[in-house]
Amino acid sequence: MLLQTMTGRRMTGLAVGLVLSGTTLAQDLPPPAECVAPGPLLLADPVGDVNPLALSPSDIPQDNLDLRELNLSQATGEDGEEYIVFRLKAESLADGLVPSTSYFVSFMGSVDARVRGVRMQVDEQSVVSFFSYLASESNAGTSDGRFVAAGTEVPAHPSSAYGDDGEILIVVKATQLGLWSPGEALTGFNAATTFTAGGMITGTMDEMPDGLSRMGRFDYQDPASCQGAASRSIPLASAGGSLGLPVLLLGLLLGWRRRQSF
């Protein structure tokens, strides 16, 4: 459930919340790190290493394309579904999003050898969308996450968002990523920003890690072990008007901007 106070397109209240139901975890059993937002740090990248490759106009603000961090966490939605929250951090998005760019994370799942990914896509008209996908190969035969296999896109949860300070949240059902049972894992992460020139040539602006090699692991947790992992709880009025269930604050940021389209 998304909680927000909107002024235009800017969120001035809670960034994103998913309702957590059921019993709470015993106080002396801390929840796994995967259940506590923003979750484990899986990738990090130095500041100031954007490489425009002569594909992008010289006036593109490079801070917008400079990736710094990737975290993952797990949460239970009020629909009973498990969600994986991908937190990407760019140096800044204060200058606005650049048309024909993308911010992606790719990884390997437990169910098959396919490379999967999640992405925030900015099209030529600056319309933003969030989705998961299967990666397709480049002309060189590599599947590094840059390219989306046609027809495999699945929209992310509508609470997916980005902020002026460079925070990006992409919220996706665990089953969309091939995670069905506790103990399964996502492995071999990389991330990048890209720019597409003339609708034809796509180059990476910043890679994390450099060279798009793969590293890191995220273990899918038993939802019962995650209960009680809210970093902050507030009462929520239910449909009947009484105090209801606690809310998980997955995004702790103020001044967030929702995506402009799905």
C-alpha cells in the first residue's frame, strides 16, 4: 500500500510503505539483514567515474548518471506477496532525468541460468517506467543486463520511485524474479546507467562494478523471520476506522517523486 502526501508530483510525506501482517518476531530474535531496509550493500562504486564514450551530448549532467550503491531488502505486502526492494543510489538527480537513459540491475536467479534484471527507464520524451525483465544478448553474445528481451517486461510495483538526491527504489514481486521458496538466492549482481543515441546505439555511462563483472548474493528469507523488522512503525486506520496494522517504511526519504508513468 502506498502512503503519500503529494504536492504536484512531489511526495512530501512517507515515501513508500508496505503493510506487514501476522505475528511479530520475538524481541530477542533480530530479523535477518535482508529484511531491514535498505538491506545489505551488494555493490559500491567511486564517485566521478562516468564515462560518456562520446555517445552523449556534452551538456548531460554526469552526476545524474554516476552510480554509487546497490542495496536489496525483502518485505511483505498487504496482498500477502513477498517483494524485493532494489535501492540504487546515484550521485544526484537534482538536475532532472536525462531522456533516453536507463538505470538497471541484473543478476542470476535460482530457477534457471537466465540473466534477469530490473530497470528504471527514461524514454525520449522523459517518461519514466519501472519493470523487471529477462536480459537479451548484445551483438558480442554477452548478456550483461543492458538489453531487454522483447516481451519479457513486467511492471514493477507502483510504489517504485526516485528522488532528487539520487535514491531510486524499484519494488518487484519476488516471484517475478524466480524466487519462490526460502533459501533460494539472487547472485552475480551488476548495475549500470546507459544512454541510447539516435534510438540505436546504447552505451554504458557508469558501470558497477567496472566492466560489468558480477558479484554478490542475496538470500531469500522465510517471511516469518522478517516479521517485526520495521525500521519504524505507525498506526494505520483500517477500512473500519480502527487502528490497524503497522506499516513498513521501506523508503525513509522525504521529497520523493513518484514515477510519471507505469
